Amino acid sequence: MDSQKKYALITGASRGIGRAIADAYAAAGFHLYLTCIRSDRLLASFCTELTQKYGITAFPFCGDMGDFDTVQALFANIPQLDVLVNNAGISHIGLLSDMSVSEWRRLMSANLDACFYTCKLAIPLMLQKKQGRIINISSVWGSAGASMEVAYSTSKGAINSLTKALAKELAPSNIQVNAIACGVIDTDMNRCFSEEEIQALIDEIPADRLGSPQEVAALALQLSNAPAYMTGQVITIDGGFL
């Protein structure tokens, strides 16, 4: 175990916000464990790119973070960890009354269960080092709620509560837990909306544009270096949307 090196685990890192966070952390000298659920070749290529570009090591892992056995297999190869970024997640657009039970369970598994599993297994590693950072990627809808996105809003609201409660539990152990509540970010997740719908959203955003994954990544990196007294916070980045 090399205590001088810094290690971060970032889930859902093959694209979008997770990919931008991985790039930011690699540029800052972190060695990385990166996960995705199905884009194994894309993630492996990205890890090679980061290794060559920044001189760090990046380990790809393809699997469902909503499955505890899979998460255990991931952590079996992680001997030490400084930062955990829970980014993996999915969305669902539609009326709650039309949502199937299996769709509800799949979303909660990906967005909430996965966060529990990774936190559960990351905490002992951080306790060994007597320090650590957990950063959960949330959404403004976790606080405000969104029509047609009830399940997604519910999962992110739960992430916000988990963040605040776990921060209190881990504060005596010098492990900080914070969340980033994203507004409308220019990622593949929002490609489901038409150009007209996206423009309607932009018209409601005082910044007059969508946020970029790189802006979220910059904030995530700042949280890894924030004062230790800063914990249990849900920090909004939404261009003044709410």
C-alpha cells in the first residue's frame, strides 16, 4: 500500500459527467478505478488515454453497481481509497402511473442501492487511512421534484438525505460526505429531449445555457480538497435555475 498516492473510484465514468470527473481527477494526479455498466471497450480505451496523457494508472471495471456481488468483486481489487464519486445513474421520463414495478426497481437499484453498496465497502478503506471523501452526484430535482420524473426525483432526494445523514455518522472519523445537485447538464442523459424542449429549459435558466460536464467535474475536484469542516452539504450547480 502506497500512502503517498491518491486513489479515487468514479462510477459511471465512460461518458458524460463521470468521464469529465475522471479526466479532472487524472489531471490532478489521482490514480483511478472507473466503472461502467456496458461500455467496456469505451472505458478501457479511456483508461489507456488517461494513463498515457497524465502518467497515472486507471483501472476499468464493467459491471452493474446496483448488484452487491458485482460491487464486492470491484472492491476485491481496491486495496486503498481516498475519494469515492458516486456518479452512475439512470433516468426515467413518464407518468408514475405508467411506470412498471420493474422499471421502478431498476432505477432505484442504479441510483440509490449502488450508492449504498459503494459507500458500505469504501468506508472501511477510508477508516484505515483515517480520512476520505465521498461525493454523490445528485440533481436539483432531488430537492424540487420534477413532474414526469417522479422516480428519478425520489432517488435523488434519497441521495441527498443519505449524504446528510452519512456525513454526521462519519464526521468523527474525518471522512467528509457531500453531494452535487446538478441542474440541466449537456449530457447524453438529456438527449431524450427534443431541441424545442431543450430550448424551453434554457429559456428558464438565468445563465441562458446548459451546464457542461467539465463544470461539474471542476466542482467535484474542488470538493476533494475542500476544508474538512465542510461536510453534509448538497451543493447546487444549475446556472441559477432554481
